[in-house]
Amino acid sequence: MIRAFRLVTADPDRLVAFYQSIGFVSGQTIAIADDEMQVLGLPGSGRRHPLTLGDSRIELDWFDPPGLPYPADANAADLIFQHLALVTDDAGTAWHRATDAGATPISRGGPIRLPKSAGGVTAGKFRDPDGHPLEFLQFPAGANPAWTGSGMMGIDHSAISVSDIAASRRFYARHGLADGRTSFNRGSAQVALDGLEDVQVDILPMNPPTTPPHVELLGYHIPTGRPHTPLAANDIAATRIVWRAETDALLRDPDGHLHQLTRKDRSPADTVSRR
């Protein structure tokens, strides 16, 4: 199942400080092993810094030589788009904390309450200082038993823009995820959430057999998502979902989103430090 999410950064100190400011706990930096660099298809060297939020885990990777920056003109419908949805009990407070720490808004006017047909959640999308898209997600009280508590709680899902939901569903089903109920989102709330015009999007959750996180497939009818050239693993936009597996490999889904299969679980050198 999903073990972690790996984000590529050009400025690790800045990005670690940002994620700490919104509630993540920082760990100890380690070197990326030579055999993993070979799996990633990269020359040179790399470093990794783990961060946790409850039971959820992000790992920040930076590489020498570095890759390309996040495309400045990319939007939520483009096929390069992949965000992490962070669960909180107060999306408004979390939003102000993130923007004070250097986040760039995607959503217009901050978090938006979506209609009941879209789950009735309060959500707001933004970018971290390197350009990675994120979302704060606040469920109505008692609506989601997977999330209880206060403050920032963890990662609910990773949402990925796709060109063909049926083809992507087959890919993720092969990795052990089961499809949920598709919803069709449109209207003023979705327009404000995505920072786009006249949005029409199908959303298909792909669920693991146990606990979060899950994957959401976003199939935009309007606007049409633009494709992108294949990402190298050291490009800033090359977010990787990390899966526990019987082999080590780097895979791409039908739209080029990266997935890293790994046999290695957390090691003592990788343990999160509560500091």
C-alpha cells in the first residue's frame, strides 16, 4: 500500500520550515543510496528529509544535479497536476498560517464550502514555496470517521489530473486500490476552488483496503488538461507516490505521474525526530 509521498525541492531548508509551520514534524536528513539513484535513473547524488503529520509521511528529496522547476503556468486541470489533501478541523486558520509562511493561493478567496453533492467539505487549494499543489480539507463534523481530532491531522488523499479516467482506474486497480463512487463537480464553488473558469470535472476515488491515504482521479471536461513532457525524477513537479512492494522500481501511470515501488521500510536512520 501507499507508504509515503516524495516531493522534490530546490531549497530544502525553506521547504522544511514551511511544512513545519503548517504542522509537520521534522526528521533527520539522510543520503539517498546509490542503488536507489539508479532506480530513479539519475546521475549524481541526493538527500532526503522526512516529515510526518500524524500517521502520514512526506519525504523531501533534493538532487545534485537539480532538475527543472515547477512550470509557472500549470493549472489544476493540467495533467502535470497532483496535490496532497491535508485534513484539518479549521481550514481557515490553516490557510492563514500557510499563506503567512509563503504559500501561493490557487483557490479564490481562501477555503470554500462545497455543496452537499460534492461532500459538503470546506477546501482550499494552494502551492508550497516550490510550487507543489496542496489542499486543506475540513470535513463536516462527524462526516468522516477516518478523521477525528483537532488541528492538522494527516493526508487524506493525493488527487491527480488524468486524461482518461477508465485507463487510470485500471492502472490503480492493479496496485490494489478499489474504485469508489464517481462524482461530477461543477458550479461556482468548484470554479473558486480550482481558480479556473466554467469547471466541469469527474472525480473518482481509488481506495485502499485499510486506512487513508487514497488516490483521487480528476477527469476535467472543462477546461481540457494540457499534457506535459515526461518528467525526470529530479524535476520539482515529479511527485512520487511510494508503495510497499516486492521489488524496487519506478513506474509511470498513463499520464506520466511517477510511482516508486520499494522493498525497504523505515530504517533507524530514517526515524522521525520530535524536535
